[in-house]
Amino acid sequence: MAKDQGASVAQRGKRPTGKPATPAKAVMAAAPVAPVAVKKRTTPTQFYNEVRAEARKITWTTWKETWITSVMVGIMVVITAIFFMVVDGALNFLIQQLLKLASG
């Protein structure tokens, strides 16, 4: 057991002079130190086998799903382009009208 693990809360929270310690120091003193776990090294063969096992879990989309998704992206691009073209035209019209008022 560590030196301060058997100490009571009152004993851990005090300095040797008898004054209470700051809360941060009291918490740090009370926190147990976890042992450092040593990682085992992975061999190249083990790594290769783990990669193959993970690769078997992958589910790829079908050609139909890929085609449908691509068509949907194309449709959204066209809709977005039309939207921004309309907004750009409206802003262009408003700015032209403001410039005509300012110069007229």
C-alpha cells in the first residue's frame, strides 16, 4: 500500500504545519497512481492477419446504389445552380436599379 492510502481524510488534507492544504493539492495527494501498462508489440504477421479480418467486414455498395446516389448528387447540383442563378439575377437587378437611381 502507498504511504498516504491508509491516512484519513483529515490527515491527507493537512500540511505538516497543521494548516489545511489547498483543494488542488489535497486532490492530487489523494489520487492513486495507476501502473503504466506496457504495450506488446504487434508482429508484421499478426498485423497483416488483423487487417485482413477487418477488410472482410467491409460492405461495399452495389452498382445500383452507386448509380442512384450519383444521379441524386447530379440533380442536387442542378437545383443548387438554378437557385444561385436566380438569386444572382435578382441581386444584379436590384443593384442596377439602385445605380440608376443614384446616377439619375
